[in-house]
Amino acid sequence: MRRDLADIRLAESVFAPHYAAPRAMVALREVLMRVGPQHDSEVIGSLGEGDLFETLELAGGNAWGKAPRIDLVGYVDADALGMA
């Protein structure tokens, strides 16, 4: 979770200044999931080719959202994702 943005599905239980509806995307290749948007941020998991990624924000070459298969929220390279 971030302090500035949350999934709209959490609106009744989490306060955030902004909410976003997730956009279903899929990993086009294996990609690392990180805690922060910087490429040297801690790696918390990875998506395999074809894995679903629920994108809540696209900015600066990164996508921030949730990977349902591994139940983690974080950043991945946006160019590794395609429309579901």
C-alpha cells in the first residue's frame, strides 16, 4: 500500500487521497517486482510470462500494482507488461 494511492476496491476500509481502478495486464516476460520504483530497490518477487498484474499506476517507466498469484504489491518495469 502507498499513502497517496489505493485500489478502489479498498475504499471502504482504507483511506487514501486517491483511488484507482486496477487495469488487468499480463507479464510479457519474466520481470522482477520491487519495493520502490528505482531499479536498485529491494526485490520482493517476480512475475513469470503470462502472470496477471493489476496495474494501479503507470509512471516513469514503472507500473505499480498487485500481482495476485504471489499476493504482493509493488513496482515492475512497465515495458514488461501488455494488455490482458
